Amino acid sequence: MAVTEIVFPDGAGVPNLNVAWIHGSEAAKYNTDPDIQVHACDEHTYILRQNKAVHYEAPFMFLLFGGARALLLDTGATASPQFFPLRRTVDSIIGGWLARHPHPDDYGLLVLHTHAHGDHVAADEQFTGRPSTTRRRSPTTTVTPGSCSPATPSTRDACTSTTGRPSSARSAGSPHGVRSGR
């Protein structure tokens, strides 16, 4: 596979923010909008928004592409891939981006959060077992023996990767209240 070098523009680019965000519908059962609205600000930056019919907070998520990995910032307010197919959507966007910007098979994904509220971390588990993926564990995640525990302030690492190696990211601090999705 021929790997092409990504050329990122110097300085601040002007993102395409000309988008009409979905604002919901009269009744969720009649909603025909996509579960996740995707907007490309530029070829390396995507904004995703959860449909209000899926969760009333309709959080935004950000997918940013870099030279060695992509960064997904936040995972939304609904855990169920049936109602909120975040991993499928992210994998589709990454697949399209990699078709235009070839990389070795181990192009990674880093899943991080702005903070630990339930409307920012609910779909974390959709990324469990995804190859070349490192995700920050939310404070509500069940931790298996031998893995890191972000719920403990003294924990050295708050991340695990699918390779089983701890990452170098630090815990974001104390847990916040969690609201469930649907």
C-alpha cells in the first residue's frame, strides 16, 4: 500500500461551518432524521451531533484526523448501538478518510472526553475491542482486575488500549453525575 504524506495547512484555516443542525421533531416516533448528523468542516475535521429524538441533550462529538491516528472527542449520550450507531458511523468516516489518505493498517483511534458526564461518555463501550483504539475509561466503567481504574484519584493511568498496554493519559479527576440515554 502506498502511504501518502498528509499535508496540513499552515496557520488557521477557515472551517466550513455552514450547516443547519437538526433541531428535533414534533414527536420522536415520527422522526426521520439520521441518528447522527455528520458535518465535514474540512477534510480532516468532522462534527457529529446526536439526534434529539435519540437523546434530548443532542450532544456534539468531534472526529479529528492526524498523521498517525484520529481523535474522537466525546461519545454521546446513548450506549446502545441499535439507537445510536456511533462506532459504525465513526468507522465509516475513518474508512472514507483512509481511502483518500492511505496509511498502514494500524492507523489508530484515540477516544477522549471533555468531561465525564453521561452525555459525553455513554457510547464508550461501542469501541471496546476495536483494533488500534485507545480510549479513556469513564468513571462508570466496570474495571477488570489488573486494568486501570479512573474512579480512584490516585490511579496512575486512566486509559487502556486494545493492545492491553496502558496509555500515558492521566485521569480527568472526580466522576460527575451520570444520566442514562433512552
